[in-house]
Amino acid sequence: MEFPLGKPILAILATALLSGAALVCMPPTPASDLTVWVFADSHARTYRSIRDSFEEETGRSLAIDDVGDSINIRLASLFMAGRTGNALPDAAEIEIGNIGRFLRPPVTDVGFLPLNQYLETSGFRTIDSPLDPGESGWNARCTADGKIYTHDASHWRLNPNRARPDAWIDRIIPARFTPWSKHGVIFGVPHDVHPVSLTYRDDLFRQAGIDLSTARTWTQFQDKCAAFQDYWRTHGVSHRHALELPASTSDDLVIMLLQRHVNVVDDRDQIHLADEKVVKTISFYAQLVAGARSIGAPAESNTGIWINQLEQGEICVFWTPDWRVDLLRRYAHAEALRGKLRMMPLPRFDPDDAPTSTWGGTMIGIPRGCRDPDKSWKLIEFLYLSDAGLDARRNEGEIVSPLMERWNDPICQKPDPFFGGQQVRKLYVDLARQIPPRCVTPMTSVAQITLSIVLGDAVQYVRNRGTIGLEDACRQWLNRATADVRRRIDHASFEKRDATP
């Protein structure tokens, strides 16, 4: 009797039955004692390089799962479903652009575990003797006598008034906890600092008779870049632009606002879109990319292409957080840029602006309901804060650690041939000390999209009418944008709902 659905279907069913039987008979894959989810190949590669050390030190097996971009959807789904135990990773990394969604619930319902207690009660600083090196304000317990000493910038001094030495929360740069916190509760340990500098083609600026490093303000910077473009145009190079600067997205505008200590939405849901600093910054930005004194042009997002734009001198100044310099070293042609580049702090608008900003970032956190939070914390300490973890990360690239004592590493003082002998690592460390805090909320991305719309209107205004009346127009647009974002925040809030049906 023939199978009624035909031989092909019969063959498929038979194959499925045989495959299923084989899977059932296979011995189960032993579960690891701990699992960490990551989204970046470079992070997975770094952690795998020290996995054996962790397993040997703790006696626990470790699985490192590179989940990719799906990590946010998978984690959010697990949190909303209330999953616990083996269903959850023991630790997970989140990129700064995605943390807002996880911070939307009230503090007590955030899917990650608060880490304040762990940070305040572990990682205590120790010294072997009062002759050890230190920095002003550090507090340490001396292993020789068990007493607490405080460093006064020259020596360790006995401090009978202090009960404990510095813990992790004191040793990590405070500003870098801000993106991963809500109402003072810390949900993640920072992986990085990502200070932002400007990297430029010093050889081409020097040919034009311009020392760009002397630009201390954004107005001076624009003047020098305009003169640079005029020089090359008179020498037949008409498509050489000074600064990487898009006209329709707010990413670089946000970098400028952060250096001015402006977060468009702060961690208390206060909106700062209509602040005068925002009005003036967006007005200035618009005439950097439009009008008679424009110096900006958009760079390609593809790494290979924007590096080629720098190599060819199409765009000669780029925003460079530390991770972007890693890409530059890795993908630039061997001799195309070596020795031709220099790096500088960001110019300022006002004297109280920071000479840097921040771009990007990653945290690691512990999901609520995981198998054993204490073991998860030990894993985080090893991957993020141990000498083994920090050395492995340094071997992988140039990213500045948020653990401040690592900034004293002698490697930070070495001249960099790629940048003509400039002490690039030292510059990044100096900038890291001045990093502005960056707040990230569930509405940050909405506010930044709104900011992009206003920027587009400002750029079009300059193209059509020039700069007269621009600030007043920006002020009106930003006031309307503030009202719109306020309505969205009030509508989306879990914490301000009227209990009346």
C-alpha cells in the first residue's frame, strides 16, 4: 500500500524521525556553571582568552555566548516573562544605546540586579607598605599593619578617622556609572570610558600653513578650518573638507552638548532641549555644515570607507573616541597615514566646557533571578576588574579602562609612531579624567531624534536665509520639541499613572 501523501513526503518524515531519535539518544551537553552573554565579537574573543584562568582559579566552568544584536530582544523577553534560574545568563553586556529600554520600569522592577552593595563592599584597595606609589585622595589598607592610609599627593599618611579603604565604587571613575544608573541605583559595571578627541591630517594642515592644535575654541577651530579649505581650493583641490560632520543626524551634536554638560533628558526625566546652551550649540552647528563658512561634510559609516576618506584627504578631521582609533590602526593601509596624523582635545565653547565628550559604551550586569548573584559578581570582577581581565582587554586594543589606577600604566607614556611620536594614550587618559557624565533614559533616543529634526530645520534655515534670526527660530523649534517629548514621557511612564480607572 502506497503512502497517501507520496514518496517525497514519506522520505522527509522518515528522515525527521531518524534525526529525532538520534538527538534523543545523544548524551546531553553538560551545562556550564556560569554563562555570560555578549554582543561584540571582540569582547567574546577577549574573555575566551582568559577563560582557562577563570576556571582554574574558581573551579567553575564558563560559557561565553556571543549572542549578537539579538541580546536586547532576548533579555527583554526573559525579563518580561519573569524567567529565573537556568533560563537566564549569569551576566550580560548591554550597549549604551540600548540600556534605556531596560531602565523604563520602576527601580524595583528593572530586570538587572542593583550593584551598589557589591561595589561598596568589595575590591578594597591595599598597599604593602606606606612607601608604595599612590595618588592624592586614595585610601588603602596596609597589609603590613592592617591600618588605613590616605595619600596626600606625596606620601601615604595614617588616617585614623577612616573606617575602610577605597572599594570598587571609589576606584572606578564616577561619571561612568551614570549611563547605567537610575535614581542613584547602579545596574551595571562600566566596560570603558570612551573619551572623544579629534584626529586630523597634520601634514595637510601644515602644507596650508595652519597649526590646528592651537585652536582652543570652536570659533577658532572654524576659522582655521575655513582657511584650510580656502587654501586647498585655490590649489585646485575643491572637494577637500575639514571636519567630519553630518547635516541631518544629531550624533555629533550630542557629543558637543555633552562636553557642555548638557544631557537632553536627565535621569529625573527633566528635559533640557530648550536650554540656551542647546539653542546656541545647534545654531553654531548649523553654520558649520551650511552657508558661506561651512567646514563639515558627512563621512561614510562603513569603517573601510571613512578611513579611505581620511587617507585620500577628502575629510581631514575625524571625531575619535578611543575605540575608533583601534579601527584606524587595524584597517588603515600600512604607510598611508603613519606619522601624518595628530590628535587634539575638543575645542570649547565656554571655559567651563569639558575638553572632551564620550561616544559609545558597554556595561555588564546581573539579571535578577539568575542562579547565584554572588557567583555572577565574582565573574564580573574577573572579566572587568582583575589584572587578567584588564591586561587581556589592553592586548585587544586601546580602550581606556574605567578603573582609574590603570591610567598610571607606563604604556600610557610611550610615544606613538602612528601619530608622529605624540603620546596619544596619555592624551586619552588626561581626557578621561575630565569625562562628562552621560545620562541614558528610555526617552533619550526619542529626544535625540527630535534634536535631529530641529537640526535639519536649522540647516535648511541657514541655506535659505543665512544666520540672521537663526537662534530665535531654533529657540521656538526647541520649545515645541520640549513640549512634545514631555507628553511622550508622561504617556510612557510606569511611575506616574493615575490609579483611578
